[in-house]
Amino acid sequence: MAAFPLFSLFENDFVIQVVPVDTEDIMDEVAKKCAYHSINRRVLPQENKILRIKRHSNGELFSRNMKVKDANLLPTETIEIFYSNT
């Protein structure tokens, strides 16, 4: 377990946040940590949708149960969080 900073760019938000996550967090947990800084602040919540994460640089979509340590992310790399139906 180790602290791991990521830049979070939430869909329809104009602010990029630095969000501390843990290397053992799965992407669903990371999405929730990132959402905390955007939803109901500058982004409206969306009912019946799930949060997904993709790599900002190339659009690679991460599995919801993938751990941060297995995603080959670099510290302070930018991820995009967005609502999805699946």
C-alpha cells in the first residue's frame, strides 16, 4: 500500500484535480475518490450510470476492478472519469 497522486479530469468539469489514491485501490474506488471533488460541485450527478476511468493520453479504458498498481500509471498522470451505462 502506497499513496499515489493522479490528476483527475472529470467529464464536463473544467478543473483538473490532484487526487491521492492508493496503489491497492481498484478503479471503482479511484472513480469515487475523483467524483467526490466534482459531483455536486461543478458536475451534476447522473442516476443509473456508473463511473468509468480511461487514460487521458491514449483513451485506454481501465477495467473497473483493476488495481492502480496494475494499470501502469505514472505518478501525476492524468486520468479521465466519465459516466457510462456499462
